[in-house]
Amino acid sequence: MDGRVQLPIIEWMKKNYELDYIDMITEPGPDKIMSNIEDKRVELIKSKAEISVNAHDSKFIVIAGHHDCAGNPLSKEMHIEQIKKAVGVIKSWKLQPVDKIIGVWVNENWQAELIP
């Protein structure tokens, strides 16, 4: 949701994966939401992801967390744990024809970093 994060993610994705357009599904604290399958918002996000995949032919999904997140005020280490768990949740959806599902951290300098 945080506008400070959207442009760094879009630029990073375009540069590293040669994409022309990026669909964005935004929520405050998405890593927190997506790492907890009990959260009712997970199904809403899934339905939006299905629209992106089915109607816009998206083949790439990124779940991102960021420094100074008001919706999920945790340490970087906790965010990264949640992002990794969220990647697993998204993979469990088995969206086709999605090629890649990755996690990204946007640091204090508003630069996107791939989470290994």
C-alpha cells in the first residue's frame, strides 16, 4: 500500500525480469497477511491474483515487505521470515501459468533486494 515501495518494486521487476507492465495488489503489511493462512484477506488477495494471472496473463508474482512498514512494524528479520512463508502460501495456490514466485525486501534506501 505504501507508495514509497511501489516504484522501487516496479523498477526492479522491469530491470531484472524484462517486464513491460506490473499489476499491483496492495495491502498494508502484505507479508503479515500472506504468511497467515487463517487471515480472511488471503482469499481476497488470491482472487485478485487469479484475475491478474487469468485476465492479464501474469506469469510472475512478487510478495514484498519493506522497511518502516506501519501495517507490520517488525524487524527486517521477522519480515523476511514472513515473506518466505508467504511465498510458500502463494506457491500452494498452483496458479497456472505462473513461472516464478519470489520474495523481495525493500530496504531503508528504498531499494528492492531479492530474498534468497
